[in-house]
Amino acid sequence: QVQLVEHGGGLVQPGGSLGLSCAASGIGFNIFSMSWYRQAPGKQREWVATVTPGNVSNYGDSVKGRFTISRDNGKNTVYLQMNSLKPEDTAVYYCNAKFLKDYWGKGTLVTVSS
């Protein structure tokens, strides 16, 4: 059974940093593209970043230069380091694994507020 479990959400002040992690089980992690998406209240789910099996990373325009995605294949885990956080980064952040089909975590809430 595939499971993606996110950790690390919480409350952070504007300009601060926060790190998320997503532990995967039940998949051949090495061959999956791993991504982070987010959904703010009242908005559609938005793609944030992807890291491919070959360790190539790509970012949405709204987070480029502030967020860093990485993966540890030995730990079946993908990370998202978020710096210079803004109130508009407030959202539920979802982990996604993709190989022929998509798998999703349940999400973790990130709130950026003073």
C-alpha cells in the first residue's frame, strides 16, 4: 500500500524559514518524480516544485529562488526547504509521487503570519 506522509508544517513569521519532509512507502521511490503542491484557502491546488529521479529540480515562478526541493533515495524521503516566507505562501502543502499514476499525501498546513 502506497503511503506518503508529510511532516514539518506549522506557523512561521514572514521572512522566516520552514522545512517540510515527505516519507514514502510502498513505492519504488527511486523511479518516481517527487513533487510538492499547495492549496491556499479558496484557491486551486498549485504546483510548487518537482525533483526527478535523475535529481533535476524545477520550481513554480512564485517560489523560485526561495524554495529548494531535494530527495534522499536512501531514506525514501523528499524535502522542501522554504526560505523568505511570505503570507501568500500560507497553504496546505501536499507531497506527490508520480510514475504512470499519481499518489498524494494528506497534506500539512503552513501558516505564514505575524
